[in-house]
Amino acid sequence: MGIATGITHFFQSILELIQGFFMAIVHVFQFALQTVIDAGKGVVNFVEGTLGFAFHNFFILGTIAAAVFGYMLYQQRSGTTPASKTLKSS
């Protein structure tokens, strides 16, 4: 009975060894796939942050440019700019 048990354990350990090799290969592929997925998520987050930053700054700079343009139009219409004074005095 001891020899039969020993042979059974021997074959079980060989099967577990083969199963362990296959699981190691599967885990390597899972690790590689997870690394690619995480890198993709990082790129998406970077692009999202960059576009959000550019989008917000575009509207801030556009608002400032509109205010400056409006002020310049106001100055030209009210005649307070040096160019409008020289044109009126000629």
C-alpha cells in the first residue's frame, strides 16, 4: 500500500508541475496584457488632462481677448485713442 500511494503522489506531483508551468505562462500573458491596458489608460488620462487644460485656457484667453478687443472698440468710438485724435484734428 505504501508503494501505490507513493506512485500516486509521484504522478500527482508531475501533473501539478505541468499545471504550474501552464499557469505561469498564463500569468505572464495576463501581466503583459494588464501592462498594456494600464499604459493605454495612462495615455487616455494624459490626453484628457491636456485637452481639458487647453480647453479651459482657450476660453480664458478668448474672454480676455474679447475684453481687450471690446475696450479698443470703445476707445475708438469715444475718440480717446491717439490715432482718433490725429484723424479728427486734420
